[in-house]
Amino acid sequence: MRKIIPFIIILILIASCKSYNYSPTIDNENESSFVKSDTVSISSDENDYEILIIEPGFNSWLLSTARPEGHYSQQFLESRNALLVQGWNQRNLQPHVYDPNLYEVRIDYDTRTDYGYEVNYKLYNYFIYFQIKYKQQLSSFTPRI
């Protein structure tokens, strides 16, 4: 009987624990409704590439601060993204030197692949946002808007 009582207490404790899922809603039409856990999904209709950026504040920064689409040429974005991805991946491979919480995921970016303008534009702007927010420098270019 003494062995059953701790088991029952543990069972009651487990049953009484309840997890709450909080999924904030993001209304992209209303800038004041942005929440800290906004997510940006970037995909191209012409190909099968998609980038999912889960970064607090990035979506509102992109809409309010970043240069507008069309400001940069696709060739410029592709060349900068190649450098920035290389810097990112080097840091990802060195978690003992660089904060592994910042560089959690390796980025697969093939310079021979045409990802389209939108993917390159948003990836480039994410790198700018990331470098400014976390005071990082992924390449020899100083991040600026």
C-alpha cells in the first residue's frame, strides 16, 4: 500500500498539470496589431523555395524601416546574401566561439540557384535586421539601412 500512495500522488500531479498554448494572431493589414512573435514566410510561386523567419519584430521592421522592394537589384541582393550566408554558416559551425542561440540553424543558399527577387530581398533584410538588433557583423560590410 505504501508503494501505491506515491504513485497515486505523482499521477494526480501529472493529471493536474495543464499546458496552455498561446498563439497570438497577426493582422498584417494593421501595423499596430503586430506582436512580438511575428513570423514571416517567404516563398516564390515560380519555384519551390521557402524561407520561414520567426523573429520578434522583424515583420514590423521590414514594413516600417527597410528600403522598399525594388530599391536593390536582384544581382546586388544575391551577391550580398552569398557573403552573409557564408558568414552566418561559419558562425553556426563554431558554437563554442559564437552564441549558439543566435546561429541555431545552418542556411542552405546555393549561389547557382535563382530564388527570385522576393526571397533574396527578405533574406537580405533579415540579415540587416539581425546584425543591427544583435550587434553582429557577418561580413566586411557594415549593416545599415
